[in-house]
Amino acid sequence: MITFLDMKSAYAELKPELDAAYARVMESGWFVLGKEVEAFEAEYAAFCGTKHCIGLGNGLEALELVLRAWDIRAGDEVIVPSNTYIATWLAVTAMGATVMPVEPMPNGPNIDPDRIGAAITSRTKAIMPVHLYGEPADMDAIMALAGKHGIKVIEDVAQAQGAKVRGRRTGALGHAGAHSFFPTKNIGAYGDGGAVTTDDPKLAERLRALRNYGSRVKYVNIERGYNSRLDELQAAMLRVKLPKLDEWNERRRVLAARYDDRLAGIPGLGLPRAPQWAEPVWHLYVVRTERRAELVKALDKAGIGSLIHYPIPPHLQQAYADIGLARGAYPLAEQMADTVLSLPMGPHMQPESVDAVAEVVRATLS
Ligand SMILES: *Cc1c(COP(=O)(O)O)cnc(C)c1O
């Protein structure tokens, strides 16, 4: 049995510290917007290399609140990847704004900067690149384009905490970075959680009000806000995990290199290829094959977990049927959806398990 992601071993490794953090918060009698959140915000901002971090309820609301703080609304356009998790699109359409999907690079998974220019119009207010599977998007090219056109960039960092572009962390590369601490992310809480990182003091101040009913002073509401706050228990847990993040990401890197080696030369199997300037954090190890159904069956039979990220691109979801994008509208995203398969990956996976997975893949596809 090789599980897709071993969550129990993560707890086992940090049990004394996590249990102590839990007890500390329980005994404090203070659960929302207190010392733990404040400390985590400072520590996470330092980790990412930004001036500010604002702890929020989850990753989707982190994306939404930034768009809201930038006053993006109906009539505005936001450039998003055609190949992404649906949350990216949901944040834009929740504002009443229009998604302008752009295809990934031919070998995927991230938005192709060479195609962004053609999608920019006089209504474009922002670009929302996603660092999918833990692989950074081409932020240098995206920031250059955004600068030229005077538009904002919000990074979706949900899958890439700790990743770097030329030595700088994701979340510090755009005008704002939206993070998720959903339990399965590279730094996961024990429930929902999220954050925004930014160097912009005005954005930070606005987000602090927006997350708390639009209020800076208790019972004085300066705008119609949300309730979207990282809570004290989750912040305390994340403070235990943050000092481990680089080490846990390094373990993922070792496993990814081993997969690269053991899976080399298998006919019809596409392996992930990060660009030279990127330091990915391997949230997922995603291969591509036209014979996916067969491979899933074989892995399943061998007791090996695998998942598809994602089987249906956002434009073909029923949730977006009303925008009228049929099959064929984004062929590269559709091809990814039809061929990608995520193999087991995580900081507690045994290196020998990589060999066992690779053997099944080779035997099935050779
Ligand atoms: C997980 C994820 C989100 C949403 O985060 P939640 O905390 O679950 O709301 C957004 N974008 C991407 C790419 C994700 O993987």
C-alpha cells in the first residue's frame, strides 16, 4: 500500500510541538485574531520576503479579498490560466468580473506568457498566474507585461509555498500573493486557512478591515466586509510547521529527482520539466500519458494511490456553462485534463516507494 499523501506521519513527526501549541491556545481562552495569528503573520511574511502578511479564512477568500481590495468589479477583466483549479476562476467571477483564460505552455502546466499579450484589453485590471503543482509561473515575463500595461498581478500560491524564482519566493513576486493552508498543501493547517502576502501597506490595511466585517475599530464599519480570519488554533499549528517547510520541500525534491530517474525513457510518458530559473516545491508530481485509464487501473491494483489534477478544466465545468465555452475552446487545457496523472508525493513518502511506483508505471506502459 502506497498512499497518495501520508498525513498521519506528518502529525507523528511533530506531535509534541503540535499538541503543545493546541494546549497553549486552548488554555489562553482566546481564539480569533490574537497573538498567534499576529506572530504567524510576522513569521510567514519573513519567510516569503514580504513586508506584510494577512491571515485569512482560506485560499479562495485570499484571492477574492485582494480583487475586492483592488475594486475589481463587473465590466473588469482578469487574465487567468485556462489550466487551473476552479478556485482561481471563482474568485474573479465572485466579483462579477470577467475571466479571460490564457492557455498553458505546450508542455504545461503554467500560463504561457507569450499568449498573455493578446488577451490584454482596455478593461484588463489584473493577471492571476497560478504556480500549479508547485512549479513557479514565469513571473519575470508576467511582471514585465503587467508593468508595461499598468495592471496588477496576484499570484495564486496555493500549491507553491516556498518555491522560488531566481532565489526569490513565490508570494513576493507579484503585487500580492494568495496562499492556502488547506491540510493537503505543502504547509497545511488542521482545517481551513489562508493568507495574503504583499509589500503594499495600503493593500494590507484594506485587507485587515475587509477580513473583519470592514472594521478597523470594533463596531465601526467603514465598508461592507467579510468574515474571513485565520483562527488562533490554525495559526499556532502553522507556526509549528513553518520552520519545517524548507526541509519538507527538500524531501519532495529528492523524491521528484528519483521519479525523474526511475521513470526516464518510458514510451509515451511525459515527465514534469521545470524551467532552469525555477525552484519548484513539488506539491504534486504529475506525469502525462494517453493511456491514463489503464495506468490508474494498474496502480490501483498494486495498492498505489493516484489522483487527477484536474479531470475537467474550468471552462467545461457545469458551473461555467453560462459563459458558453465549448470543448475545443482551450485545447491545451483540455489535453492536460485528458492526460495528467499525479503520482504519490509528500515529505513522508519513502524513497523506495518511488521505485515501486515506477516499476508499475514501466510494466504497464512498456
Ligand atoms: C487549494 C487551492 C485554492 C483554494 O484554496 P482553499 O484554501 O481550499 O480555498 C486556490 N487555488 C489553487 C490553485 C489551489 O490549489
